Amino acid sequence: MTGRADRTSGTTGWRATYARRQVTFDRWKAFASRYALVPLRLFLGITFIYASLDKLTDSAFFAADGSGSIGETMRAVRDSSAIPGLVDLALKNPAGFGYAIAFGELAVGIGTLIGLYARVAALGGALISLSLWLTVSWQVNPYYLGNDLAYLMAWLPLLLAGASVLSVDRLLADRRRRIS
């Protein structure tokens, strides 16, 4: 009888240890699921802010002609882009197009980083990446060497899920819930 009780208590001890480990694993899994998109938000937000500031601080970028200018870049990719009409539109006012991209990247980056109108920011980021893929990096062969398509795909989870943690959107939603 004593041996049987020992085996039972030993099994119970093993089961209790397993149950504790399962609870710990489930907590980590829930934590990881909840915060899974935060690294992506940080990367995309910081990258788009940096890209914007890089453009805004480069005097050559906004020029219609010359090395490193948006006009020169657009002329170089015009015949190889998927949508030459979009490039032609940019070439009508290269500086205006450059400023639109730069300020668009800045708004998208800030919105993504702080989680303010996160889905709208993700849509903006996806549209910027899509337009750059269809124009500037369309001719990259094989396609997976171009980075704009990868950025487009990176925006899609944020577009679908939004910013549910560590975000202004969450703070505003919590505030609305408390008020109502």
C-alpha cells in the first residue's frame, strides 16, 4: 500500500509540475501573441521616419535634374516601370512629388511608431511601397531583390491588425470605453 501511495504522489507531483509549466507556457504564448507586431511597428515606423528625414535634409533630392535628384531617378525608371503614367505624373512636378513622398513617409512613420490611426498609417505605408515598387523597383530582376515589395508585404499585417498595444489608438479606445 505504501508503494502505491508513493507512485500516486510521484505522478501527482509530475502532473502538478507539468501543469505549472503549461500555465507558464500559455502566459508566454499570450504575451508573444499580444506583442507580436510591436517589433514590426518599430522597424517600419523608424525606417519611414528616417527615409523621410533623409529626403528632407538632402538638397539634391528635390531638384528636377542632377545626381541624386528625384527627377533624375524618375527619368531613369520611366521606361522600365510597370506604370509609366505614374512616373510621368511625378515628372510634371518632381519637387512636389518628392515632398509628397517625404511628408507622406513622415506621417506614416510617426503614426505607425506611436500607434495613432495605425491602420490608416499602414494603408499609407502600403500605398507608398506599392507605388515605389510599381515605378522605381519594378525593373529589379529577380523581383525578390527589390525591397519595396517586401515593405508592401510588411505593411499588410499592420493594416489588418492595427496597433492593439502600446499605442495611442489603444489609449483612446480605453478612454472611450471608460466614458461610455
